[in-house]
Amino acid sequence: MKKWLLTAAMIAVLSACSTSNESKQQAGDTYQKSNAELPSFTPLASGGVNLPAQSPEYQLPQVKINKSETVDIRPPSIPLAIISNSVTQFDGERALIAYTPDKQGVYNLKQVERLLKEQDIGYTVEGNKLLTNWADTGRSDDLENTKIRYQIEEVSAQQANALVVSVLQMKRDDTIYTPNFTDKQRYASDRLNQLVGELNTAYTKQQQELNGAGSTPIQSTIATDSNGRTALVLGASFDSAWSKLASALPKLGFEIKEETGSRGIRELEYKPLSQEEWQRIGMPIPNLEGGTYQMQLAAVGKQSAVVISDENKTALSGEQAQIIYQALQNVLAR
């Protein structure tokens, strides 16, 4: 008898520990009792005794009750203004975050592409819109095999830029269905918040790495030096620029092999970065072969100028110089 009671108790415990996410989406009382048909009773066998007439005062009426759909009790999600001086909105179809144009270098469609690649989510690009393949919702409280296709758009205007996310399609167990208003708000907002949050984290980490030496941002401009070479003119003294370049060059794939501070020369070994790493910097991949290069820094009054040359002492020029020096500008200014 004791063994039978123990077995029954174990079955009850295991049944209560179900791993299904349905319990996270529905209330404990599903209200299905009200949907059951009202009971009916047959007249009692009186056995020859005349019973008094039944009083209709407390008789329950026979009514037809329409069964309601299962209600999702999870709280709604909304787009969060996690960019400084930003505005968010959900308009019934799309979740968006609008921000000032000076932040466009951090929050743009190219950076979103990089994140999707890191998450192994396929996509296609149509102009300034990005359409994803079927992807997981990213929520731990969703039913299994729930997939979504998103549309992500970058909108640019004179006074503001915006990232916009909308839900194109949803499916569960390979059955495509039309999402309701709550689903659109929840999943579009969740995806937008996740993308912007990861871009925030990546940018903050990059800033901390660049400012690890305690140096301040350096403004710079691309110009031509007295020898007719394309150079990057830095708005900093020789010592400040020399220190800042030591941490900036490796971010572009230039490893410092040797250096002579008194002459302002560094011997570099260039190892091409991946497309995702160049996208982090905000520049396309330069057509620059890996190998030995040299950096020369010269003082120009209270400013300084840097020139990068190949192993034949030929300074970078044309598109190569523009991309490399523009990338240096982006890194030095952070």
C-alpha cells in the first residue's frame, strides 16, 4: 500500500514540473468550467408518491455559452528609448526608435547586418530595407517552433534618423498564421530593443578599449603634405598622437613590429580584417594586401601628420589612402 502511495505521489510531482511554456502564457484558471454544458436531471422515481411541483425559482437557465480563445497573460513589450535623446513609438504595425543624425555611424543598417550574421540569421537587402529569413523569437517563454520573419528599415531625414522593425510573418510548427496586434507589438519591440541594446554594448566596449590609455579623442583631417603625399593631419601634439596611434593602428589590422620614437617611425605588419570588423569601424573593406608597412609621424607646429607607406616606401594613395585614413579618423575621434 505504501509503495502504491509513493508511486502516485511521484507521478503527481512529475506532472506538475512540466517544461511546456503554455503555463507561462496562460492564467492558472482557464475559465473553461463556464464553457461546460449545464447538467440536466431526469425526474425522480416517486414510487407512487405524489411529489410537490418543482419550483422554477432556483432553476438554472439553459443558455448557450460561446467558448473564448486562450488569453495570453504575458505583459506587452514596448520599444525602449535606450539611445540618448531618442524617441520611440509603436504605430500598430512597426516599432521604431528615432535619434539624432550624429549617431548614425553607430545605429545603421550595416551594423544591423553585422549583428544578424553573428546570430546566424539569413537576410536579403532591398534598398534601405532588410528582410530576414525565419528566425527564433529570442524569448524563453514562447512555445516551441515559433518563428518570425522581420522587416528592418533605416530611415534618414535632415533632423533625425530611425531604425524601424516590423513583423512580416509568423509560423508555429510550420503553420503560417496572421499575428494579432499584441503579437506585432511584442515581437517587433523585442527585436528592436535587442538590436539597439547590442549596438550600444559594442560601441561602449569599443570606446572603453580606445580610451584605455586615458587619451582624449583626436580630431583629424585628410590632406596632402609638402611632399605631395596623402596624409592624415591630427589636431594633437606629437606625443599625444604617438600614444593614441599605438592603440588605434591595431584596430585596423596593423600590428606594430618595431618603433623608433625619436624619428616617429613604426614598422607595421598588416593582416586584413574581416568584413564584419570593418563594418564595426563603419568603413568598407580596403583593397590592401597583407604585408609590411611603415608609419611615419611628423610634428607640424602644434599639430602632427601621419603617413603610411608600403614596403617600397611608397605612400598610400587614392581609394586605399582614403579608406585607411578615414578609418583612422573614426577610431581616433572616439
